[in-house]
Amino acid sequence: MIDRRLIAGFDWLLLILVLTVGACGVLNLYSAASSFGGGGTPVYLKQIYWFGLGTLVMLGVAVVGAQRLTTIAYPLYGLVVILLIAVLIWGKVIGGSQRWLAIGPLVIQPSELARLVVILVLAQYFQRQDQLEPYKLRQLVIPLGLALLPALLILKEPDLGTCILVMLVSCSVILINGVKLTSLGIAAGSLLLVMPVAWRFLQDYQKRRIFSFLNPESDPLGAAYHLIQSKIAVGSGRFTGKGYLAGTQSQLHFLPEQHTDFAFSVLAEEWGFIGAVVVLSLLAAIVYRGLSAAYRAKDRQGLLIVVGATAMIFWPTVINAGMVLGLFPVVGIPLPFVSYGGSSLVTTMAAIGLIQAVSMRRFVFHRGR
């Protein structure tokens, strides 16, 4: 029998917000991919299927509970690291990137799982630390190492966008524990010193994207093409938009990756400033509900898990919106619930499940804890 306190703690408003944004995403994908030729299942229908699977995963995670998942956090972490290594050896290459692993008829993207697992393993690590004062840099070597290992394997694929997200989510969980300001200063200085070395490990196309971001006119038909077309689409939408299914940049295929990385550009062109603000406001409301759940969490572990799960919504939203507006370089990060993507969508829904799991159990206490 399900404890009534669990049902009472379920955040129905959060679920409604997620379903609303998901519905907006499906409508947008119908338009973004309406002019695609060829057979096969339409993109918007596949998004509905993935969203349905993601909803089941969300409910499953919420029922199982974050506490049970953290007890197997380290085995899960080891499994994900093994899968990431397997991707580099036997992975499926699509579009020049080796990010997918075929297991029988199933094709998975382990880098997406890494975003979830680092949250669980860091929450488990910090839960066992008896720390009353802010952490010093030397005390963060282990948690930073736990985040860096999968991040570097993901960067090797190469997948710079997911690598950045893994580190941002990890840093969000680490910083909420409290870090000395001097340690933050040293870390920031070290990061600046490491950048020239990290530059050498970037792929040529990634370097060209950064150069094109700094000077889009230098290569308007090459590396800067995505960025220029996205800005044209967003700007042409003006205040009220061109109308549903009436976006010229998307319908005439001027906008690349319009159903994935640049789905928000399609939305802004057709629905204008008003539509863009509505969708971003819904995503901001989801982040707010996540932070509210973190504030109400009954223990430190729950707080860390919800902060990490909320960061999985916040950072992709900020980066994708900034990317399509030309504020950030193009790094291939989808907009949560709006951009098409099976593994990404299911993983994001699992993050919502973690928030629900903690929220549902804020009134339930366990003996021996």
C-alpha cells in the first residue's frame, strides 16, 4: 500500500508545468519538421513517444525514491564510466561524433546518464562528510575528480556541450555545500591557466565555432552559418511572430538543426517575443519549483539531489537560449522539453522524478537515519 503522505507530497504543479512545456515542444516540432521529406515516423510523434517513456521513468524514480538510488550511486557511477569507455571503443559514429552505444536493438547515449549519476554520487559523498565549515580546495579533490572523469571521457567523444553540462551540474552540487572564497579564487585562477592547454584538445570544428562566435562575419557560410541564421529567425519574429507554420527560416530550411539545437529559434520566429517569453517563463517556473523542493527537503542529501536535478533544467535553458541569441558559442545543448532528443528528454524527466522523490518524502522519516 502506498503511504498517503507520499501522494500528499507529490508536486502536481511541477508536473503540470512540465506537461505544458512538453506540449509546447511537440507543437513546435510539428512545425519545425513539417517540411522534412522522406518516410519514417514524424519527429513530433517520436517526441510524444519519448515523452511518454520519460513520464513513466519520472514516476518510477519518484516511487523508488532518491534515498534508495543513492545507496547504489557508486555502482551506477562505475557502470556509466564503463559505458563511456565502451563508447570510445565500440561506439556508433553519427555526424562525426562517437556518442552512442548499440546494445542489441537499443541505442543509448551514456553521456546523458552521466549527468544523473554525478548528482547521486556527489550527494552520497557529501552526505557522509561531517563538515561544519566551508570546504577548502584540497578537500574537494575527490568530488571534483568524480565529476572530471566522466566529463573528460565525454569530451573525448567529442561532446563539448554535455561535458560542460556535467561540470556545471557537478559544480552546482559542490558549491551548495559551501566553499571558501579563497578556494574559489584559486580555482578560477587555475581554470584560466588551464584554458590554453584545454584549447589544444578541442576539435577543429569546435575552435571554428568559437572564432565564429567572436567574429560571425569572418565565415558567414561556414562555422558562423548556424549562428547567423538563428539570429535572423529570432529577429524576424519580432513581438508577435510570423504565425504558426509560417516561419520562413525553418520552412525553407535556412535554419540548420531546427528540430534539435535550434528548436527555440523556430519558436521565436513563429510566436515572437511573446511566445519565447512564455516558454522561458514556464521553464523558469519549473526551476523555481525545484528550488522550493530543495528548500523544503528534510535532509542534506535530499537538498543536494534536488539542487543537482534543478541544475539539469537551469543550465541547458540558459545556455541554449543564449546560444540561439548569439550570446554564447554554438555547443549543441538542447532546450529542455522543447528540443527533440530521446536520451536527453528521458534523462531530464528522470531529473524531475528525483525532485518529486524528495518532495514526496519530506514528511516521511526513516528509523536509523
